[in-house]
Amino acid sequence: RLYQKVWEGVGRSRIGTRYQRMRAGPRRWILRPAVRRAMLRRAGLDRCAQLLVGSAAVDEQLLRSFHELGVEIHEAYGLTEAPLVALNRLGRNRIGSSGELLPETQVRVADDGELEVRGPQVMAGYVDEDEQPFRDGWLQTGDLGHVTAGGQLVIDGRKKDLLKTSYGKYLQPSKIEAMLRRIPGVSEAMVVGEGRPFCAALLWVEGTGDAATVDASVSEMNRRLSHPEQVKRWTVLPNELSIEGGELTPNLKLRRHEVEARFHGVIERLYEERPSSTPRTMVGAGVWP
């Protein structure tokens, strides 16, 4: 979320707007150092030796936008039960992966795709808990992923967050949600579709939001997704999510079950044959309150 806000700030500055509108070429290349310095200084990141990202899925295109500007953001992966498992090292940053495993750390992939970890950083177990998340001495992470031929760990999503549509297609919503959060003004997004014929999305925006921008951005995003992953309908809501209200965890992740319960009526309207709110005349019709 921090990096999304930083990048949105680039688009609100005069020099940043000019840079983003320029086509690739010498003039854009010359402007990069000034944009980079202004962006890092404004965000308070100008004295950082290395920038990391973790805890939640991140849009690859966002990282590539920073990379093009000359700012490397290194993805890492870990859990409370195993604080750091993999990290993109300086000089060996691979966008789209969580990097190389730490020393003395092993990862294996179970038959169902779940990652299991073993190493010195893995906890001994939960205190006063009979049920422990171990299988044959390996920590069951609850995350889906794989290791590339080059030894890079790639996280594919949370095992418990998989959606299965009524057509039997399994989808990972975190990938789609990361793309939706890149839309200007969208602060949070949640994809739904369990047992439904298609995917829909709840989008929370800062301020009033820009209907035309959201509609165009979702339609553009859908062109980069497979047919089952495409968001056919979406609704835009004011951003009133909070930790105190129970919708967010302390590290600002959505509590999916609580959010689904609170917005049950909104979700049901998205799947009406003719939504009660007037839809946008787009390929994926957006429903606006």
C-alpha cells in the first residue's frame, strides 16, 4: 500500500505527470533522475539503502514502474512462524519472485501445491496448542507456490483464499486484487466469485473517485487476464474500512469473511440478472451506488 501511494504521488506532481505522459525515448530518460529524487525525498525514502516489500501480494507492473525509474524494490517472503524464508538480494532482484532461499533453508511443494518450509528460523511450535502446523517436521505455510529452475521462490497465493466458480475453475483472487489496487484512487479491492458464474469486485476509493477512470482501467485490466479471471461487474464504495470496525487486520489486510458478511447485500446485487443500480455501459458493467 505504501508503494502504491508513493507512485500515485508521482502522478500528482507536475514533473511526474510530464514523465508518465512521455513516450519512451531520450527525453524521458533524461527526466528520470529528477523524478526519482523528488519521489524518494517526498516519501521520506531518500536515505534508504534498500527497499523491501512483503506481507501481501504486489502488482508486478507497479514494481516495474519503479524499476524503470531506477528504484529497485525487493520482494521478500516470510511468516510469523518463520520470519524470513526468501529474499531478493542486491544485484539479483527478480521481479515476480520472492527471491532466493536463506541459508540452511529448505522449501518443498506438497501435492496440493502448498509450500512447506524447514530451517533454523522456523518456530518450534505454538504454546499450549495441541494442533501444530507441521508435517514430518516441515512447517505448512498455507501458501501456494513453486520454485523456478533458477532457484527463485514464487508465491502463487493463499491456499484458503482460492475461489472456485460454478464452472469448476479455481482462481487466485490476490493476483487480480493487486491489479485492481493499482487503479488511481482505489485504496482497497476484494474479488468475489465462490460458487458464482463469474468474478465480481468490491472497490473502495478515496474521496468521490473517478467513474470513467475506474471503468476504463478495469476493462484494460481484463484484457490481460484469462476469461475466468476477468471481473465482469464491480461496485465502487467509499473507503470506510478500519481495524476498529473489524474489516482490516492490524497489518491492514482485509478480513474477507467479515467484509463479505457486511457487504452481503451489495454482493448479491452484483449477481442479479439486472443489477438494481444502473450499470456502466462497459464490457464489464460496473455497478455504482
